[in-house]
Amino acid sequence: AVDLTELLDAGTTDPDELLDGFMSWTAEAGIELYPAQEEALLELFADSHVILNTPTGSGKSLVALGAHVAAVASGRRTFYTAPIKALVSEKFFALCRDLGSERVGMMTGDAAVNADAPVICCTAEVLANLALREGGKADVGQVVMDEFHYYSDRDRGWAWQVPLLELPDAQFLLMSATLGDTDFFIEELERRGSRSAALVKTEDRPVPLLPKYCETPTHETITELLKSDMAPVYIVHFTQRSATEAAGALMSLDVTTKDEKAEIKEAIGDFRFDTPVGKDLKRFVSSGIGVHHAGLLPKYRLLVEKLAQQGLLKLICGTDTLGVGVNVPIRTVLFTQLCKYDGQRTRVLTVRDFKQIAGRAGRKGFDDVGHVWVQAPEHVIANKVAEAKAQGDAKKLKKLRKKGPPERGYVHFDEKTFDRLFTGEPETLHSRFGVSHAMMLQLLDRPGDGCAAVRHRMLDNHDPRSTQRKHIKRAISIYRSLRDAEVLEVLAEPDEWGRTIRINLDLQDEFALNQPLSLFVVEALEVFDKDSPEYALDVVTLVEAVLEDPRAVMFAQLDKIKGELINEWKMQGVEYDERMARLEEVTWAKPLEEELGAMFSTFAASHPWVGYESLNHKSVVRDMFERAMTFREMVNYYGLKRSEGVVLRYLTDAYKALLQTVPESASTPELDDLINWLGTMVRAVDSSLIDEWERLRAGDPSAPDELPPAFDLVAAPGFAVMVRNEMFRWVRLLARRRYTELAEAPRDEGRWRSDDIKAQMEPYWEEHDMVVMDADARGPQHHTYDRSTGAVVQTLVDPEGHDEWKIEGRVDFDASREEGVAVIELHAVRRL
């Protein structure tokens, strides 16, 4: 059999021989090429640009593989780009299998592996920054851009445009199922380089789609799909809440047989549904119903994907995010509506939005056809049902009052809307070029005339002239601010790189262009007092201020604060109008807001490259640590059951930022403990995010199914801090005399009675009027933990400083491993 690695090792550079070799490989692999694939491969091996506009499931990945083979064999470096890291990672491992791991590298922005390889998989932003920094001299011979419709993305589209502008000598393969009119891109590719450009387009799907507009209640529609053997069904919602609620409602249907339930149970095995939403998800998947959206933990989404790939889930309730980069077999896509809130307003789906989701239906090799069904608006269906019930009864028809559309979150759609979306051509892609401080620094500091590079880029992009004039004004403003702050150095004579303007050499090593506020963290740390008992938590607050806001968490915190304040004000007799007025001033916790704000103002004045960046004051990690909360406790306390994935991603980002940003010179034992606690807690919940990142940082190219050693919570460096936190949580409960909650702690035999704990504390309260709970009181000096026996002793710090009272316990190692948290038996509260 022909092997692609052997084909490349042979050193053949003749395009015809390479094409023949690749075709032989596909034939011997049993792959029958579609006409569009053959046409695209012929053009690519003939060294043409190709725009591949074919439906989902029509083999674009195989064409991309052929492109990489053609490039590597001819000695060119080739880049594969995608919008999300999951797609980049998936492609990396696939190319390692096909081309050999020594030939393939990956760069995601977080970390890189084999970064000098001839084939690089990366996010679009990574390639765009490389192109800005090195321009046409960059070692990029070919670019394969997947999901090219992101060119029109409001926030990220610039990254899909920049390589087209900056890499005129590279060969491009632009791929998407929903490109719209591509005449502009054909002309643009040919105008900027010496290659010809070919459009390869077809509407023919390997598995054709059949549409249907449904005016029956959703349960009846789904029942019909199940009875007609049209599962698996992806039921598309446009909020995470509605997707989860729909899964619960569908439990009333008889989705799976007894034997199918047994298969699912066996496939689930000993999977741990150990977070607040886990109990619901276990019920759903055990009945053949999956849930898939960004608010879930990665391990839950991966479980749903795994079960779906095994054909064990008949219904999957999710959001439109499944349209990108998730390999889930679907026979039918059922839209619950055709309008969505896009962050600014509710609007009808675009043709592109619709086709990206609808294209998931129908699996090659499994289905002869795929099905795309759409539910009519709920009020239309309700009115039809009511009319049918009243049919033939004149009195009922006369009294019938039609239900109107929802007042919010709805825009009218009907069967004509569905027909237009199903048959329509995707909208023309529009330029989203923009100018940032990071872009200006990349251009100005590149070899040669940086000012000319800036001028050329502002006038030579895909925006209209009126918009380009705005870019020029902004570029001039940024340039002046950088020059006045002496970030840029104007040279009397060109340097060895031909530059007359360059970044000040004294600042060169300080820049973190992709994360402009990382430098602020480093500078601000120099002002912090390492001897302060609050130092570790203050460092966390500083790092949290430069991270993106987890809005779901912060609004949940705000709701909690407001609820507690309202109850407090009611008890104080504050009038309703006054309470409402006061609430307007309430926000979530923002530790060090004034101090950090003043420091940042000074920083921004002398570091203008931060542009429009600002601090995002918040307390999420710090709040968890101060309250001695576990992940589950935080999710329950703030009602974040449907946003566990958001919480975990933020905690993971905070852990990474603390490791990457805080220099060794700023470290203390207490800060190290806190960072270890955070990493251990995240791993105990779902280790996949950190494991993948750390493998990349270590340059380990092992595939995701090559699992790292099993995570042992008890042996993890942060477990001792988890133990200390749990003991201090007990201190907080004792201080508030909440004995009932403390009685939930295990003991040698059964559970404690709250009266027993209360009796043990009575002598303490006779001597002291409070328990001290400041930063010093929770420090390691008041806590001992024997790792060998599990014995734990926590001191109760009293106002008089006698500190004679202790809480004694023992860690249950087996239970801790099982539950993913520190499980401690309470032995006694007593004076020693």
C-alpha cells in the first residue's frame, strides 16, 4: 500500500508524480473521490489557489491533506488554520498520523509543540500575527484556511484577512460550506500574486437533505421522528437554558428500550457525574437524551459526543455551537425556531447561520438522506391546536382567542422564511479589518521601512476608502502616542534590519503583544508588600483584573449580594423606594479597585500600546478561596448549575495566568499553595483542559486518547490546601454558630448531632465572644496535617490570643479520591 510518509520520504517533487501517488493512496484506502475533490486536488498540485465551497461532509479535509502533501514535497512550509483550538488540535493529531509526527507542529497561542515543523496547525490569529510581524518574508509557502466564512466575524475577521494581504507569495486553499459570492476573493488572490485562482463549488451533497416545516407541538414532532427511524436528532436551541430545559421535558417520551438503556449504562461505566448538573445529565443520557452546549464541563460534552458516535443517543438538545468542530453523527436537525439573539438584537438567522447548522444532518456511509425540520413559532402551533379542538363547534370557535407572539426574544418567521434559508445563497462575506496597537507595533518593528508598511496596510486592505481614512487617522494617533511615550525609537541611520523606527531596545523584552496587560501585572507586583498576610490573595485579585470577565458568574454574585442586602434592609425597616435606589449602586465584589485603578492609570499613560484595554475588577478565585468553597459548593451557592463550563474555563484561565504571568521573584509559599490549590481543584473537577495545555507546554505531542497517568487527588500538591480550606470552612461555621451545617461532616460512626457540637463549644463561648477569621487565622501556622495518617488539627484563634481550642479530624483518603474533594471526619472540638 502507498504510504504518504513514504511518498514524502521519496523526495519526489514532480507535481504529476505526487498527484498520482496521492490518488493511489486514496484508492488503496478505499476512498472514492467526488468530482469536486478531484478538481480541487488537480488545481492544488498544479500550484493554483483554490476556493473550495462544498457542503458539509463532502470531504474538504481530504483536499486539505492533499494540499499539505503538495507543499511539503515541494519544500514549502504549510499552515493549517481554524477558528477554534479544538479543531486545530484535532487536525494536528490527524496530520501526525498521516504525515508523521516529526513533520507536524502546533501553535495555539497558549503553547506550541514542534514549532519548526514544515506543517503547522494553528489558530487564525497566530498566523495573522506572524504575517504582520514578518510580512512577505515570512516562511509561509501555503495556507489552508478552514471555516473561511469567519472572514466576516465581527471581532475576529481581521485574522482571516491579514494573511491574504501580507503573504502574496503563499498558495491559499480557502474552505467553507457557506462562502456566498467569491468573485472578489478570486480577483484578490490573482491580483496580489502570480498564481491563478480556481473556484471549486458544488451544491451536491453526498447525503442530500430533505426539508419539512412542522406545525405540530414539539413533542409530537419528535415522536414522529423517533417512530420514523430518523434519529439521532439534534434539537437546536439558541440559549443554554432552553436546551437543558428541553432535555428535561423530553424525559416524558419513551425514547429508548430496556436493552438500549442497558447498552448506555455499560458505555457510561464508572464515569463520574459529580457536579451539581451531573445528576440531571446522568438521568438524561441514561434515557438516550444528550445535552451539548458551552455551559457544560468539557468532560460532559465529550461524553455526549462519545455516546452519540456509538449511536446510543437518539436525541441531543443543544445550541448552535455544534456547527463548528464537533464530530457528532446526526440524521436529523430540528430547529426549534429561526430567530436568535446575536448579542445586540433578536434577528432571523442568516442563510449562513442556518446552513452551518443544517449541514450537520445526514452521515455519509450511514444515511441515504438527511432531514432538516423546523418548528413553526410556538404561538402559531398553539393557535392551530386550539382551532382543531374547536372545529365543528361554532360557539367554541367564536370564543376562541388567538395567542399572540412573545413580546421579547422573537422576530417573525414562517414557512417562506424556511424556504428562503434552505434554498438561498449565503450572504456575501464583508471585510472586518481593524487597527490595534498590537498591529501597529508588529508593522512598525518589522525589517525595512515600518512607516511605509503601516501606510501601505492602511490603504491596501479590503475595506472601502471611507473606512480606510478612519484607519489612517487611528494609525496616526497610535503612532504619536507610542512615539511620545518613547516606546518607539527614531533612528538617524537605518539599523542592520533596515529600520529607521523600531521598538525601544530597553523595552523590547517587556512586550506581551497578544496579552497587553500581562506587563501591568509584572510591574504592579513590584509595589505589593510580600510580607502582608493578604499578599497571596491580592496577587490573585491583580491577575483576575486582567482576565476576561465570566459574566454569568459575576451576575450570579451580584444577584446573591442584592438578595442578602434586601433582606438586611427589610429587617432594618428601609422603605421599598429607598431599597430600590440603593440597589442601583450595588455591584459585585471588586477588591483593590481604587488601588489597582490608580496604578493602571499611571501604567497606561506610559505604556500606550495597551490601547483601549482596561481592568476588569472582580473576585471569583479569591471569593472561592476566602469562603473555603469547593467547585460544587460555589456552583450551588451562586446557582450556576447551567454554567459549570463557564466557571471551570475561567478557573483554568486564572490558573494558567498565575503560572505564566507571576515571576518567580514575586512568589511566596502562601501564593504557591494557593496556585497549587487552584490547579488541583480544577483537575479534580475535569482535568482535560489543564492536561492538554501542560502537554503542549512540555512539547509532548501525544494524542488525546493517550491519557496521562490517572490523577491522584490525595497525592496532588494542592490537596493539603484543600484540607486546610475545608478545616477553615468548619471554623467559619463554628464562628457563626451554624452547628447544623457542621453536623453534616462525617464521623467514625454515622453523623454528628448538632447538639453534640454545640455542647462542645459552650465552654469556648463562656470565655470568648468571637472566633477570629482574618487572613492570619487561616494561615498554615494554625493548621497541621499529617500526610501519612491523615490526622488534621485546626486552631481556633480567639481575640485574647490564647489559641487553646482546636478542631480535630482525620482525612478519609478513599472518600476524597472518590468524591474529588477533601473529605474529613470531624473527631472533636475541644481545649487542648
